[in-house]
Amino acid sequence: AIAPLSSRGDLSDTIDLLRKRSGWEGVAELINLYNPATLLKNLFSTPVFVSHGSDDKIVSVDYSRNIVKKLSELNIPHVYEEVPGVGHVWGEVKRGSRYGLDCIDRESIESFFREKRRSVPRKLIAEVIDHRFNKIWWVTIYGGPRKSLSRLSIELSDNEINTLVIRESENVFEFDIDLAMLKQSKLIDPSKDLEIVYGEKKLVIDRDYLSNLSSIRIHLGSEKDLCFVEREDLLICSDHTRLIRALSIERLVKRKPVTGPLLDAFNSESLIVSCSNDDICIKSSLHIQRWWFNYSNGYIEIVFDKDLLNKRVAGKNLVLVGGPEKNLFFKKIIDLLNIIRFEGENKIILGSKTYEREKIGIAMIYPNPMDPSRYIVILGGNSRESIEALQRLALTIVPDYLIYDSRLIGRDPGGVIASGFFNYFWRLDS
């Protein structure tokens, strides 16, 4: 169960506003990835307690009222408690209180949770819009190349046979079934075969084979294929055929551990690579280091470009500060990055698109060409102004790339020239 308290719940108004601003379209789509209202159907089997103070001046109570209306329309179990006459946070810490303020330490919340017991559901409606957060209960969804929401409706039938029925699939290429969770919850009998049904197609997986597995992967494909992925290159299908599939020569795809957006590079071990001969570059590198410490209590080491010139750094994300005319390490590897070019201080070519602006800068994430399981992050440009401007750029709002006017970024909405996501193959859609 979950209990959002005094929560915004739906970010659609901000998303709609940003979509109307030239250059901000990618930022709007990034926020949409984290919009709870976009993915409410994932709460199909999760009880929800929503609470809000009627006089909230920080987050309007209308946000909770609207989200509760949507929960009702979707028939998602929920409780709504609107507390009259109070604001965003209220009450005081009393002796013996468990959590603190009255707004949290309430009998209504306590009783709601006391009644709940974790129960793995037989039926799932799973929707995924972000490649990083793709597990819902006992299914993990891998969407196709299209940039859209992936949806899977699936159910374990309550009968003497282990029968899993796929009710609906949209933009789902493959999905994993967490057998360990289903066995532990006694939703499947490990002594029996598993039968998977998709429309008129049926796939039976032998119980002896299943007994040694903690998960299995099912391939759906584009023509409503129903196959079991025995190996990455071998599919066993419902019509008893064995399909050998060629492994893609396209090495770069948006799958874990390289999915973007930019902030994801800071979620695993990283190095900030600073240009050593520029005080502004060093100052901005220190700013990024301090920002991440304040934002997440995380520490990132700073190294100088010249110290990496003869080293191969594997297993770490590299955050490069400064363009190739400023950062010696960036200059060394830029030919390996066939997605971006810099021409002087005022021109950046990203894919097939050219952007020109005085003292232009960029923030972007891309798979590290020296270690494709890690990231390269590019921050700044070839001018001191574009590097200094990083201290005013909110890295949390950068999707896969954001191109900025160093004179305006952080001061005026016109500072964002363009923003967006790379496609499934880490390319720009033409």
C-alpha cells in the first residue's frame, strides 16, 4: 500500500506549459516520465491512502481531489481523507509519537496500513514508460523501439494447471516472469508445467526445465509471436519451431544499464573530468561535485583531463566538463563519438542538426564508446562562458540532451535552445 500526503500527484499542468515553450519539449517529456498520473494503472493491485489539508497554500488540495477522481474512474482501491482548515504541514511533535508531526502521526493512516498485508496479485496491468523502471510485481517489461508507453495485461488463472494468460500487449517486445516470486507466493505449483496463452497461441514450458530457473523470458515480437527465450539467440515458439535470431549488430540500444536520462549517470560510480588549464572549468567541476553531494549525499571524485590521457578508465561513468578545445581528454576521444561535433565556440552539430548561438553549450548523456555499459556525459562547450553557465543549469531537468544559450540559461526560459531524447538506438530521429 502507499500513502501520498499533501502530494501534487499530477504534473500535467507543468508539462502542458513546457510543451508550449520552444526548445523545452524534451524537458516536458522528461517530467512526463515521472508524472504519477501517467502510470496510475500500475496501482491496480495496490491500495492507496490519499490525504490533503483543505487550506494548503503550497500544493493546492485540487491536485489530490483530481487524482482521487482518476483513481475512482480506474476502479483502483483508495481512501481519501481531506483534513479541513489545515495547510501543507500541520501539528506538533508529541511525546511518544511514532513519526513526528500530526499530519503523519494519525490513527487513520495507522489503521489503513494495519489492515494491509503484502499479497502478490494474480492479475497485473503493467505500464512502463521509462526503461529503468520496468518491473511491476512479477513482470519486467522490455519495450520495443517505438518511443511510447508499453502496456501488458496478464493473469494467472486460478485452476489446477499453471496457466498464464496474456490479455493484452502493446509495444512489448519481451518480458520476464519472476518465477521465484510466484513460487514463494504459491501462485504457481513448481511440480507442474507452465502453460502460457496469448490469443489462439499456446506455449507449454516443462516443469523439469522450470525447476532450476528463477525467471524466464517470453518473446512476443511484432506479429503476436509467442516464444520462450531459451538463449539470447534461440527462441522456442508456440508452433514448436526453434528460431535462431541474429544478434543485433547495433550495439547501442536503450536497455539497462545505459538508458538515460542525464541524471542516471550520477546513480553509479562516476568521475568528473575537468580541464586542468582553466579556472572556470575547475570552478564548474567543483560546483557539480558540491551539487551532487547536496542533492543526494553522494561523492564524485574530480580528476584532470591530462591525467587520463594515457589511461583506459572502465567501470565508471565519465562526466566531461568543457568542450574538446578546453578538455584534453574530450579532444582525444571525440572522434569515437560519432553523434556530436563542435565548431569553435558558437556551433554544435548533434546528429544531423546544427545549432548556432553565441557561446553555445550542451549537456548530454551517451554510452561511453570505451565501455558501452557506462556513460559519457558532456557538459559545456568551447567557450569559458558556456562552462561557467553550468553553475546555473539545473541538471535534474536535462533529458538525454539540452542545448543552451550560456548568456540566458538559468535566467530566462529562452536559455534553452533545444532538448530531447535519443531514440532506442541512441540516435536522433530525423
